[in-house]
Amino acid sequence: MRVSQRTEYGIRAMIALARDFDDVVSIKELAEREAIPEPFLEQIMADLRRAGLLKSTRGPYGGYRLKSAPDEITVGRVMEILEGTLSPARCASGCARQRGCSTRSVLDRIERSITETLDDIYLKDLIGDTVDE
Amino acid sequence: MRVSQRTEYGIRAMIALARDFDDVVSIKELAEREAIPEPFLEQIMADLRRAGLLKSTRGPYGGYRLKSAPDEITVGRVMEILEGTLSPARCASGCARQRGCSTRSVLDRIERSITETLDDIYLKDLIGDTVDE
DNA sequence: CTTATCCTTACTATTTTAGTCAGGTTTAAA
DNA sequence: TTTAAACCTGACTAAAATAGTAAGGATAAG
Ligand code: FES
Ligand code: FES
């Protein structure tokens, strides 16, 4: 049940952008600062942009910035995008046997508690911390 | 962040044994009933036994049974054994940068809420459900 | 003694994750 | 208007984790 490296990188990048909310930061810069492989980060940022969390500017002096303020973006949303879902279940949410499936009822409870926890943590709450890796 | 097949099988097997608390059930029987590959289940059961959740009897008419009553075993304990840990963090709990690591603080919060949730669910609470796969 | 069962270790195959690469598109600035 | 710095995309490869298999030994009932 570990979180993927991809997600971890994404969270770190988002926190870094939250700290630098007024600036546009390039992937190159961000990758260096956070010690993340540049082309890998590029993919991650593209996903976060497509999901509507970032806006990008192309060309020289271009880069990324948060689309909303750090106190409007939850870690839950970031993780949901990067992990695909926050549910630990192995079968789709519309599974026919869902009703009455013991394992599923347990996994659904886990999902609810994760969601509740993460929807309460905003990027803003994390920018005070000193290390991000 | 999905749970492994191994863990899912393990939970199902434990629930099945909870239903049949008075009997000794062989792996063969259990594997058939729950549609789990027999030699794979064998490994899983051995882990649960080594961790102290099951007791086994060898030889003909042998098999497994729960070591404690279904109202004394939590799903949290079962999952902890099968997953190794309930923490989604990628680095060990003694990581040097743990203090002040933003990502870690988020992952630790997730772990706490998962643990709280799962330590409240006993096998007993699940034996009423009709389907287990 | 034979057979059913657990027990252990080692192996293989499959799937997922992590990361790379190549080449295209946009845009600021010289 | 050319150049270069950035984003953008999709396909590819490598590594790691997971799922599952195989082989053979140990124990105990009948
Ligand atoms: S098998 Fe799909 S919900 Fe349990
Ligand atoms: S790097 Fe180990 S706790 Fe964050």
C-alpha cells in the first residue's frame, strides 16, 4: 500500500510551487531544487496541468505555477490525480459483487478515512516545513 | 496505493476461518471455497501462522484454525502482517530527514487514520456478509 | 507404512513503476 | 526573423514488485 514515487515527487513539486506562488518556475529549476529526474517530472507536471491544478507558460522564461492559491488546493486532490484514485480496492467501483463483499467494505472504509484526512490538508499547511524529500 | 492480491486473499481466508471457528479447515478446502490458488494460499497462511494469528495441525484431518476468537482479531492486525506495514511512506520510519519532511508528515497522517479505522474492525464484524471475493 | 496434510525454499512469469528518449510546438528576445 | 528556452506528447526501456509455481521435506492419523 505504498504511495508511488511519482506521487511523492508530485506532492513535493506542488509544495515547492506553493512556496513560490508568485513566480513562474521552470521544470528544469524545479527538478534541480527537488532532486527529481527532469523528464520524469515533466510528465508529472503535465498530468497536474491537464487535471487543472497548474497553468503553464511556454517559451523562454516560461514554466509552471499553481492555478489556485495554496490555501485552496488540498493534498487529497493532488494525490487523487497522481494515484488515479485514493481507493485501495482492486476492483472497479461498479463491481457487481460490491454489495455484500466483506473485503470491499473494509477497503471502502479505508478510502473514506484517507479521503477525510487528506481533504483537510492544504498546500498552505505544508509550506512551513523545511525539508521536502 | 492498492492493497495486494495477497492481502486480499489473506483477509478472505481469515474471514472464512472466523465463520468456521469451531473447525479445522485444510488449505485445500479453503482454497477451493474461496477460489484462491492453493500453493499461493499456503504461503499466506504460513505467514499468518508465524505471526501468531493461526494455529495449524499437520497430517490427515489437519489444517488451520484461528488462534483467537473472531471478536479478538482485528483486520488491522491481519493487514499489518500481510502488507508488512500499514504506512504508505516509502522510506523507513527511522529516516534521518523524517523531522520536517512535508511528504512524510502527510503520509504519517494517512497511516494514523488507516490504523484507527482498521483497529476497530474485527473479523466478527465481517462474518455476516454473504460474499467474500 | 501410507497418505494427507503442513512447511520451507527457491524459482519463474507477469504486471507495475520508474525513468528515458526523440521530436514537435510555442514564444520571448536578440 | 532567427534563435533558443521552455512546454508538450507519445513511445520506448529498465528495474522492481507482485503473483504464482514447483519440488521436496516433516509430521501425524489410520
Ligand atoms: S469482488 Fe468487487 S467488490 Fe468485492
Ligand atoms: S525523506 Fe525520509 S521521511 Fe521524508
